[in-house]
Amino acid sequence: MSRKTQDMSRKPRSFFLRRGPMENLAVVVIGLGFLMMFQPFALVLYTWSFLTLLAGTVMFIIVSKFPE
């Protein structure tokens, strides 16, 4: 089977398995956690900010291993 035939037979990857969009989502989650940490209005946002930053960072580390 030629390479062109192999490329055509592959199914496109799901949105959640592609590196680019998921890296962007992880960066948005990190930014959201940063904003939550440095806002002066709501204590509940500050309380959850560290976990949000941590989740975004772990997500970025995992997603950066996905194929392009």
C-alpha cells in the first residue's frame, strides 16, 4: 500500500486528541487560574485558583506529548 493510500485511509483525529487546540485550552485554564488568584473580590475564586492553575499545568504537560 502506498503512502498516499495510507494517508487517505486514516480517520481524522478527534478535536480532543489534537495537540494544538488542547494546548490552547490548557493555556486558557492556566490564565483563568492566574486571574482567579489575583482578583480582590471573591474569596471562593481565590480558594479554587491554585487547583485551577495546577490542573491547567498538568493538562499542558500531558497534551504536549500528543502528536501534531
